[in-house]
Amino acid sequence: MTLILFIRHGQSVSNINKILSHDVHNFPLTEEGREQAKKVAQELKKIKINTIFTSPILRAYQTARIIGDELGLVPVIDERLRERWLGELNNKKFDPTDHWKLKIAKGQLEVRDLEPWDILKKRVLEFISSLKPEQVVVAVSHYDPIRAVIASILDLDDISAHGISIPNASVTAIEVMSSPKILAIGSPIISNSLLSKLERYIIRA
């Protein structure tokens, strides 16, 4: 049995400026994003964490480093957790009220070199299947990769999963036995209810 705690990166400069980006070295965390990472790190102290994996993208890596400093763990970069490849949308501003994904679905927009949804799902699921059993893993990633995992478990396509909410620095818990089981989606804290489901992973004083 493996417990994976997917953490979306903290608030970044790209988030507040409504910019899409898969760039590795641009758009760091804001001060609020750093505080969000520290808060989620405190939540993660409730669980015995074995390893932290992270996307190489700066905003995710900075989040993972803050969490790692709090937990005494060094994050390991895994390319399969990186942001969705955005093709010609990279570094473009977007309007959240008139979403680019819906425009694509309606045939109103064509985007060259955008990473297909099925390929995105495949790489994140490959990350999950590569993990050693009987451990608790933190995986710091991005909105679309985390949403793709949830959508895969629920058998949803990109648009059907459009309403899944993954806030910055939130916890999405997936337990993997014979098949993955969703325990939390975009949770701001590790609640008492969730802790009761994670009894075997709780650190006792």
C-alpha cells in the first residue's frame, strides 16, 4: 500500500498575473505562496513522510524545498510531475471567464504543440506505478497533472473534469492498493476525518 500526497505548488507570479507557463526557471512563488508552502508543511508533519518528489518547474521546486526544509527531507526532481506542456500558449495571458480549454473543446481554438490529455495522464500514472510499495510520498506538482490523476481514477476526460478544484498548496491524497483510491481532493488541511482514514500513517507523540 502506498499513500501519495499530491501538493499543488504555492501561489506564484504566474498565478496572480494569469499567465500560462511551462518554463522551468520563470515565475517564482510570491510571498503568499511561500507562506502557503510553510502552512502545508505543518499539515504534513502529522504524517510520516518517506520521500518528497517534485516537478522541476521553479514554483513547484521552491514549494518542495520549503516543505523539505520543514520535514528534514531533500526533494527529488521527477520530470513526470512537471507542468503540462502548453505549446504556443506558453507565457500567454488567459481569461479565466472564457477558458482556453473550453474554446478548444468547442472548436473555437487550435493550439499547436499542446500536450494531449491522454499523454499527460499517462506520464503521471507512470510516476505512480513506479513508486515503491509501503511508503508515504509527497509529490509537488501542478493543477493539470494532479487533476489528470483524479480524472483517470474517475474515468473523466479533460472537459468533464474541468470543475475539479485544486487550490494552491492544497492536499490531494491518493492511496494505492490493488487500484488507486481518492481520499481527498484539493484539501486546505489534513482534517481529523482524513486523519482517521490515514490511521496507519499518523505520527504518534
